Amino acid sequence: MPYYPVFLDIKDRKIIIVGGGLVAERKVKNLLTYGCRIYICANNLTPYLNDLVTEKTIKRLEYNEIPEHMKEAFMAIAATDDHGVNREISLMAKESKVLINAVDQPDDCSFIVPSLVRRGELHIAISTGGKSPALAKRIRRRLESVYGEEYDIVLEIMGALRKRILASYRTQAEKKEVFEQLAEADLPEFLRKNDTEGLKKSLKSILGNEFPVDDILKKVGF
């Protein structure tokens, strides 16, 4: 059965990670960018993870504390190299109705983590349903070459423009047409070439010379 794709808001949510090796470290690094509260359980931690515990950026749990903490968790990740331990964590999570990902054990998961292209607020997720993570990574690398860092800036500009457009245009049809034109414009290409004047001309040709393009670009630091 295919997985249902979804993006979750995990800010301030409690996440339990079991495992302290490089896989767990990668999971923690990624999760920290989304503002969640991480609790980790492992006999041994990588130097990076140990520093996070020392700095109190993440909290450390004993194994026997997991069942109680699981009751308050939103998500759990089993990232040990012990198949049996990962399954046990999966069972604990499912009993508490907590989302669970057991690394490389799809049968013990209630969700899988996609391969991700991230450019600021632009997230492109690639999944093969757990059938070929290697292929998902290959597709991700191709997409990374197509959607470069300039898309982060494009979205900042789009977000700033959107507020003003919603307030400036009278009808939904007018707003929709402008948004579609902006989406089709070559804004990423102008940014890739560092062509500021070309970017401004393109925006003004869509929005009109009276639209405060220069002020909006300044507000987003461009």
C-alpha cells in the first residue's frame, strides 16, 4: 500500500530518538532545524550529540524511561544497529499511538522519511515507498542541480509580493493571473546570473511601474 505524503508542523513537539551513532546524528541535525524538542537514548553518543546534550540543546533519556516519555511524544525514531531494539521501540510507539520510523525496517514504521531537496521554505520530497532509497537519492541529486540556492531567495520575494498583491488587486481573477505570471517568470534565472536590473524589469512588467518593487526587494535584503 502506498504512503500518504504529508508535511508536518513539529515545532515544540517532543521527538524521541533511540540511537547515538552517525545515523541518529543525521536525524538530529535535520530535526533541530524544525524547532522540535529532542530526547535521545543511547549508551554511546557521537561527539556532536554529546555536545548537544552537554549544552542542553537536547535531553538524554535512560532506556527504562522511554515508555513513560513515549506517552507525551509526537514522534519517535529508532536508529540503532540492533534490529530487535528498533522493533521494541516501534511497538512502544504504536502502543502509545506515536508516529514511528525504524531506520531500514519499513515493516516497523508508521511513516518513512523521504529524500529531501531543501531550499529555504521550498521542500521537494522524493519517496520510492521504501523500495529503493538509493534511487530516491539519485533523483534528489538531479533535482538539486535544477533547483539551486536561488530558489530560497525567489520564495522570500514571492512571500513579500504576495501580501501586497492580495491587498492591491480587487478581484480573485486578477490576483490569480498575477500569481501565475510570477510563477512562470524567469526570476530564478535572473538571480542565478545576479542580474538585479533584469529581475526588477521582469517584476515591473508583470506588476506595473507603480508597484513598489524596489521597496519590496530591499525589505527581503536584495
